[in-house]
Amino acid sequence: ESFALFCNAKALGKHAACLLTISDSFISHEETTAEERQSSFTNMMKIALEASI
């Protein structure tokens, strides 16, 4: 999805950004609950949107 986003932006001469998250670790086997994902990802998106202005 992010690849297509950046390809389309380049083709149109526009800028693009992508925000990636990691919810579970294959190395430490830590997992986040659905509630943790919802609250932490919402906070992350708010911070990213505020930083982009």
C-alpha cells in the first residue's frame, strides 16, 4: 500500500508520507491488546498529524 502511495505521488509530482506501526514482536514475542493498539495508535496518529502542519 505504501509503495503504491509513493509511486502515485511521484507520477503526479506530489509529496507523500507513510506512518508505519508495529504491534507485535517476533523477537521478544510481546503483543499488544486491542485496547492498547487503539489508544496508542490513536495517540501516534494525532502526534503525526500535528507534526505535519
